[in-house]
Amino acid sequence: MSLLLKCLLAVNNNHLNRYKKLLTGLVLLLCYLNFGIQSARAEGSRTLYPSNAPAGSSRANLEWRTDTYGGLVLRRTLLKVYANKDEYILLGSSAVGIGSGNISVYNPGRVSDSIGSETIPNTADFVCTSQPGRGFISSRQQELSGPRAISGPGNPNGYIPCYYQAPSTGVYDIVFYGPDGGGSSTNGAPTGDINLSSGNNFGTQQGTSVAAWDVTVRSSDQTSTTDLNGRLFSYYLALFTGNNGRYLNFPVYPITTDGFRYKVELRGTDPNGFVLYGNQTGFFDSDGTSPLYHDILGADSQLANPQGGVSLARPQFATFFNSIDDTVLGFVDRYKRDGTLEGTGIPLSPIIPTVSNLQFNGTVSGNNSSYGTGGTFSFNSNITGTYELIISRDGSNFDPTNSQNRLLRGIMPTTGQQAINWDGKDNSANFFPVGSDYKVRVRTYGGEYHFPLLDAENNFTGGPTITMLNAANPIGNTRGFYDDRGYKTIGGSTVGTIGQVLCGINPPNPAFSDPINGFDTASNNRKFGQSGNAGNAGSSCNGSFGDTKGLDLWTYYPGTTQPTPFNIINAMNAKLLLVKRITRINNQDITDIVDGRSDVATTAANYIPEPYATEDNDAKWPAGYLRGVINAGAVKPGDELEYTIYFLSKGPNDATNVKFCDLVPSSATFISTAFNSNAPTDGGLSAADRGIALAVSSSNPTVYLSNVEDGDRGRFYPANESAPSSCGTNTNGAVVVNITRSPDLPNLAKDVYGFVRFRAKVK
């Protein structure tokens, strides 16, 4: 159908009222004004730099060269286009036939290896220069008009394309070589001029790049001028403006492997040379697997040796030049975070993330954990990808950057149940205190899309704007996140100053987005750098903010849970050191200080195995406190021995409900009246026999406990009488002391020490 016929139909279909008649009259006028300058909708540089590009816009040449960014992503653009069997792929560029300028086509499946560093076969299935006189775009008008018909008079203002008929249905790889060919890393001399007014745009000055380029798919009819759009994509675009002060304004259309479609619009980005791509990670932390969610700071324009051992993540998502033709999606390869092939085919509709059955499995029981012991969180996810688990200190603030909260973030390699271990600490590495009704919440990241800007010196007008196209995002369809502050890596290295914006001229302000709700990417919140031709120092921290950095910008569709409560209790989290000595034989106190050692023969009198050998050397024991011997030597029947068991509370929390039990040696008999002549008592009956002594720290006097249950903290259980289970089998008597007791001593704070003492007669 001709353009004129389409316009006439528009007039005939708009006759319902006077307003519509006025509107169709305007439409008809516009149609007549445009008739005769019709341009085909080719896919390529014309798509990025149309005739109605915003004022002040520049163009970036398409690169193919041998050097890399971050030692990972080559500075080259490998284009991909879908074609059905027998359809034609029409091609052209401003470098074909200039020096080594050419276009190569590779059949589906021939290009292999990881995204960003693919292996290109030595022999192409088609090269443009095999068709002499074809494939050269020689003017701006030819670029805008697109290709002529392969045969016949169709689209006479366009360029004469070289063409390749698809031998099978699938995705074809396309390489555009500049005049320097494919083996150089030398900068060309692009003009950045959208209108291509300089002859440099069509000559050898293009170097390793091409100014104008085109890939168009048409039917098997060689006379056709109907373009089949939404077929061309790439996983990464290497672009070069040739200077700063050349602002880029164009959209691209990425799609994630789980089917979320975005429109990404550059709005005045001023990068000079850079790579445009999207992935699920942005950059890797120093472990090489965890997402960083920060920027990387390199040593030069190629982002060599990023500080802190962090690294680039490879391109991952297909990025289209027009709204996507759904037919293509079944043939698009999906790549993992490491750049290796995962499979083929992307869903037509996005997979909306859901999270369910969030639970906390504590170290005590149910959702209860002891102080300092952490626990395990579990939940179910219907997607793979990133999770974000936030533990709130106050139950309402879920800011992942809050020092008193805890952020646990990681990767879900499979769907289904996930188990996340927690060490009990907050973001400042302090243990969560004892408390109840702490809250935890989980987010999973559906459609997670990162847009890393590599060595993009200036972005003075903000952007890019990222818009989710095929779902209603709960946080907003143009919301995104960034964090341009210094940080500590997983490996413990510090990049910049933690919490302060990274170095560089004119950094973003604010330095980070709202960590929960993000910011509006259509705003200028994240503008940075300078306007004009400035900022490209090529060395760390000396140029504009974006110079020698990889800047991360990301968004996602959150799958969330309601906050789930859990408790941290004061149980099973205290440690007591126990040291036992013989401190008296008959009427003679033993004042020796004997160090239990494990580095002597096991037959030595003072031998104690590890780990107990070091416990009597703890620095918190008072000097000279641990008197007595480990082995008192030979004794005879009738001798009286005094046993002292020293204790020291080691934390990390106060010890509560501390009950002590020691069995009387089988060769001795408990002396029930050992301390009858001593005072004071501990609240027991004054007439009762007292055979147990208790001391708690040097500030309190030693008290003497009765042997019966009469209100004090001590009791002696005669042989074979049922004693507390902690005593074990009571065959010869058991000494039991409740060291802690309310209200006078409800707990033993860290570093509190004391002893329990009793005497026995050798049988």
C-alpha cells in the first residue's frame, strides 16, 4: 500500500464529527507534505540518529578493534539479525570498499564462545565486497533512506545494498569493519556529526569504526522495499564519538532472559569511547561471583586493574534497535552471568517474581536463636537470580544500608526453596542484641537489568531513562538505583572512602539513590561531570566523575514478602571456664600456682589435655587467684582433701541459670561439717551443717552453704540419691550449687569469676 493510499484511507475513516474532520485534514496535509520524501525504516545508524534527533545531538561511530575494557569486553560490535529462510539481509556502510572496510556475515551457530570475546571464524559465509559496486553508503540522505530494492527502481534515494539470502531460519552474525580492517586498536577520527557533513565520515579517517551502517531484512522478493523491523540486536555496542562535548540521544530496547522489556534512552550522555550493554549483575565483587551494586574504579580509560579486585561482568542481554519482533525471541540465546550459553529462547511475557513461605530456623527452636549464633532463613522463589534479605533492627526500617540492619544479598541459581545462613550480626559486624519480634523481609529481583557505563566521562543532563515496557512495576516503571559511594569489598579491600562519593570532577548529588524505592531515571538526579569538551584525563580521579570508571545503574521488578518475625534469646550463649584444684591437705592450705600444660608427658603430675590446658592462663583470671595443685601426690586413709572448682564467665552474653554439680571422688567421703565454724551463711538455717563454700568475685565475701534444701544456693545429695540430671550417675555423693539466683545474683556478667569449694576424707 502506498503512503498516499494510507493517508486517503485515514481521511475516509475519520468522519464522525467536526473535530475529527479537522484532525484528518491536518493528517492529509502532513501526508502531502511528506509525499515524495518517504524513507524506508532501515535498522542501523539511521535508527539511532534519525532526521528528527534532538538538537545538539551527536553520533557515535560503530567500532571493531582489538583492545578491551577491563581486560574482558572487546571494543567491537557484533551485530545479530534474525531472518527466515530465503529472506534477504541487505547491508551497507560508509566504509565498504574504503581501505579494508567491509561487512561479513556468518550463518547461525558459527560464532562461538563467551559474550564479549567471541571467536569469529576465519572465513565468512558472505562478504559485502564480493558484490562490486554495492554496499557503500555515500551520504546522509542515503543513510536516512535506507537500502534500495535489490532489483528494480524501489526507494531510489537509498543506497545500493549488498545482500545475502538466508539459507536457513535463524540468527546471523554481522561484522562491520572500518577502513583499518579487523586487526587494529588505533583510534579513528570521527566527527560526531549527525548530518555527516564532513568527508571524513566516508573516508579512511573512520579508522577502526564506521560512521553510517545499515542492516535491513526484507522478503524473498528482490523488488521489495518493505523492511522487517525489530529483527536486529546486539549483546554489546562499542561506540566512539572521537571527543567529549558530543552528546548522545537515542533509545535502545533490551530484553532480559526472563522476558522483561525495557526502553533505555540516552539523554545527553557524553562518553567519547564506551561500550553499551546490559546484564543481570553490573559488576562482580572481589569474589568474582557476587554482584557489587557499586561502581568500579580503574587505572586508565580501558578500566585496567580495577581497585579492590572487583571486575566487570560480561554483557548478557539482547539489545534491539527497534521495538522487538516477537518472532525473534524463540531464537535469541540466553547467557549466564559468566557469559556462557545457558539456552535458547526468551519468554514472550515476563515472569513475574513471587516469594513465599519465608521462615527463620533458629539455633534454639522454631524462630528463636541464641544471642550471637545467627540462624537460617528459608523461602521459596519461582525465579532464579538475585535475592535481597533485610533484617530490620526496629521492625519497620528496612533500609539495607542502615548500619543496625543486616543486608544479605546473593544469587539463586535454581528456583524453589532457598536457604540463607546468617551469622547473627548487623551491617556493622555487631551481634543483634537479645530481643523479640525482629522482622525480616525478602525481595527477589525479576527482570533485573544493569546498564554499566564504561569510561563515560560526562552525563551532564542525567539519564539514561530506563522504562519497563511490558509490566507495571510496583516501584514505578522508570525507577532505578545507583550507589556512587566508596565501599568495602567482600575480600576486605576499601575502594574510595566508605560512605562518601567516589573521586572525580562534579560527582552526582545525591551520591546514591533511595535504597528501597530508587529514583526516577527520567530526572537529572544522577547527572555528573562537565559540559563541553572536558573531563577525559584517562587516569584515575583526575578527570570528570565518569572518567576511568564503570558506573552501574540498575532496575528490577521486585518479588516481596511480608515481614516475618523472629526472636533472639539469652540462652546457650554464655561460656564458663572451669579449673579444678586441690587447695588443702588436712590442715595445710596449698598456695602453689600450678599451670596445667599439655606439652609435657601425659604421666606428669601437672598434665592436662587441650583445650583445657590454656583455660587457666586466661587473662581475666586475677593474678594468684588459681592456687592449688592438680595432683597432690600420695595420700592415706583419713587424710582430708579440699577441692576448689574455679569458674570464669567468658560471654559473649551474661550467663543465666548457672547450676554447678561436682561428684565426690569414689575414694573419699564428703565432709558435711567442713565449714560449720565459718561465717557468713547464704540464707540457710543456722543450725544446719555447712559443707559447701561459694565465692563470687573479690568484692563479695565467701559464703557457706548448708547441705540440705533450706533456702540457700547449695545442697549435697548423698550417694544414690536422685540428683539433677546434669550430675550424671550419683554413686558417691554430689555437690550442687545454684551459682546464679534472683534477685541478688540473676546472672554472671562477662569476666565475673569465683569458686565452689568442698572437702572429703580419703577412705
